[in-house]
Amino acid sequence: MNQTNPANLGVIACPGGEVFADKVIEHLKRVYRRLFNNKIAELSKKYDLENSAAIRQVNLLNDILSPFHHFQDKNHKSDSGESVSNCESYHSPRFKVPTKFTMFPNGEIKAEILESIRRKDLYIVQDVENHYPVYFSGSDTKKVLSVNDHLLTLFVTIDAVRHAGAGRVTLVMPVYPYSRQHRAKGREGLTAGRIGKILESLGVNRIITLDIHSREINNAFDRMQLENLHASYQIIRVLSGIPGIINDDLVVVSPDTGAVDRNKFYATALKKPLALLYKERDYSIVSTNAVKNNISEIKLLGDVRGKNVFMADDMLGTGGTLLKAMEFLKEQGAGKVICAISLPLFTGDALGYFDEAYKKELFYKIIGTNAVYQEEPLQREWYMDVNITGLFAKTISRLHRGLSLSSLLDNREIIFKHLQSDQS
């Protein structure tokens, strides 16, 4: 495969995933520009060519392999601002596939692909937890969609690209839908696995997601592959930028037994002690908001007195369990409490409860990723946003080029390098 020419790579953005997709595409363009420059430098040195001659050779090969891929003017500006020929400059790929989404008055949704995608390597981006208004074609008003609306939009999009002859279909879903319904405690379904089965039956080859709630979900698939990314490196970069936090007074606390592995990873990377909160729950009570939750008792294994605390969890819904944990830690004498959340949903009145908790100094900062589209949390003094679209772009690029994802799925090496550079 030609490493510098992603002519066969396409990205489709569902209405909910438009913002995330656009940011991923920005990173993809930088990735392939860097690959192009590296290839030019390699060819120039190996064959004793001028840069302009090497660029012409690479562009010639790319145009032979995909003659209808590039749409540029005959003359345009180079990086240095000079007017250069189309043959002597980098051809920037477009990536985004034009798609029309229509919602009919009865609520039915239709997806139309507006150009040929036959045999393309397609990546469909959808944020099922985007509850901000989105546009549909032919309507001047925005619609607020539920998780189920977003999911159905995804279904019809997959169906459209399959009928249009796409070669390989990969879903980019930062939040895996229904992931908390992965274990049956009674007469209930395993909906997380069932969603995967439906996507697999539609012809999806792979899903790229972030910090899936349970790795057991992967066991429900027969052929479809799941790439479960982690934002630990991006979170630690933000954490290390907070003055005076990563020092001898920091302890990592797992908010519950289910998050032990995640927080053990952070404790090992940061070389800090690990403590654990053990929560007793009354499952006869259904948690509806941050106040009415089913936690009956909390116990601490470890010591946080006089220590700053870092906690990491995968998902924040109403926030009740996290708020109760932070309040308990402050009662135990903890100093600053910082929480990192991969999927900050902030459902219901969660933001209001966190505003009140911040005024009471129950926590110092919440670090959340942009895996979920948000507007209101970004305006809070206590919220720190982490951009993980670059991580998804690197994953897409490597998958498209048939390369290993090992260094992205296990990022301990780059975390150690980052922390060492901070200390030096």
C-alpha cells in the first residue's frame, strides 16, 4: 500500500459526530502531510534528488494509482508562500465523504452518500451521547437526538455505505452505546452485546472506541474486532501541567473495585501509592440523580490524610457516586481531589451538583476528554478538557496502512518518557 497517499480512505460524519469527525480529519491531514515529507526526505537522500524532483516522482506515482483523487488548482502556494506547480507540491487529501442526512416528519431517518465510495476503507464517526441540537438536510431547525436516535442514524448510514459498495466499514464511536448493560443480574438482556451483534450483522468490520465500560462486551462478537483506546497519556499530560500536583503528597485512589486496574495503571506510571474505596450498594434502589443513589456505605483501604488525591474512572453519568466518594475522601482528611473521566456525560442535573460541590471545595479539578461533545462544562472553572481526536486519527491512519496498534493500546512507554522529561 502507498504510505503517503490515502486515496482509498474516507470518513463519514453522522450528525452527532460531526464535530468530532472534523477534528479527527484535521489530525489525519497532519499525519499524512508528515508521512509525505518523511518519504520525500528519504527519497531525496537515497537517490540524490532535489526535493522538487522527489515530490514530482511521488505525486506522479500517487496520480497513477488514483488519478481522480486530487482536486487542486494548477498553481497554488507552497508552505513557504511561493507560487508552485501542482506537480511540485503536496496534494492534501479531503477525507470527508459528502453525505446527506434527512429526518422526515414522522421521525424516520435517511442517509445518502453523495459520491462514489466503491471499495473504499470507510470510517463512520458517531457520538451517540451528543445531546446538543444537530441539523438535518431540508430543515431550518435543529433536532435534539437521544442515544436511540443516534444509534438508528448509525444503522441507516451503515446500510447506505454497504449498498454503495464500501470495501471495509469501521465505526468510530468514542462512547459505546448501552455499555453499562453488559451483565444480567436477573430477567434482563445483555443489550451491550446485542448492539454489537446488530452492528456485526450490518457488515461492520471493526469498532474503535474509548475506555469501554466492560471488556466482556468483546466476547459477544464473532468476527467484528474492537479497538479499545485509552486516554491515559493525554490525561497525564494535563495532570502534570497542574502546578505542584505530581509530588510526594499525591495518592491514586480507585473510586470502586471495578476501576482498580485503571487506577493501578496510573499509580504505576506516576510511581504513587494506590488506595481503594469499597462501596456497599443497595440494588433495590434505582439511582436517578446525584442525590438519590444506591450507595449505602463507603470504606477506604489506604491512607489519604494530608494527601492530594487523583481518581480515574471511565464514565460519569449523574455523578452521584463520584460526588459521594469525593465528600468521603475530604472527611478522611484528603487535600486537593482531582478526578479524570474518559466519558464525561454529565446527564440530568449533574453540572449543577458539581458546581455546588466545587463551592464546598469537595474537589479541585475534573479532567474530561472530548469523546463526548460538550459546551457547558467547558465554561466551568473546575473543568479541564482533554483532546483525544489525535489518538483516534493515529489509530485510523495505522489501521488504514495495515500497521500495528500496540504502541497506542499500551502507551506506558510514552507516558514514562513524558514524565521523565518533566522531571529533567
